[in-house]
Amino acid sequence: MRRLLLLTATMLALPACTPVPVEQAAMPEPAGPVLASADAAQCRAGGGLIERRGRLRAEACVQPFADAGRVCSDNDQCAGDCITDIAEQENGSANVTGMCQADDRPFGCFAKVVNGRATGGICID
């Protein structure tokens, strides 16, 4: 009888040990530092957008560039930088064309294009 009670108690306790999967999509995105309201207002007044960027998901003022996506071969041809994929930098090819960057964000992986050549690629979180 004692064995039967022990077996029953064990069988009832086992489902409590089963792990329950946690869905990643259900977890909220971590929020980083927030811009002060005066800084946010000044950003918007200057044509900027408030976005969460980088690994910390901190609020930042992002200024878009009017020439975003235009084909270029040097930084002098863009409001921001002329950038290309890092793979272009790694193969060392001359006469690389890039694109004018979309905004002043400092994040992502890219190589700057100067005088038709890709220079030191970088990845920034």
C-alpha cells in the first residue's frame, strides 16, 4: 500500500517538473536610455527622428540625408559618408562604387568609399 501511495505521489509530481517554453516574441524589447524632452523637441525641430538604436536600444536623434541611396565613389559626393558592404573592402578591388548613407546612424557594418576604393571596414553595435 505504501508503495502505491509513493508511486501515485511521484506520478502527480512529475508534470510539475516539465519545462514550459518561453516564446521570444512575447518578451518585450529592452528599452535603453531616453532622450530628455528638450533634446527630443530640438531634434524634431531640426528635421530629425527619435529612434531606438544600437545594442542598448537607447533613444537617439537620427538625421536623415536627402541624398540617401545615391551612387557614389567618394565621401565628397554625399551629405554623409559614401559607404559599401564590407565584402567589397575585403576583396581589395579598385573602382568600388558605394551609396550615400541614409542617415547619421553610427551603427551597422560598412566600409567607407574614398577615391573609388573601400577603406577599413567596421561593425558598430
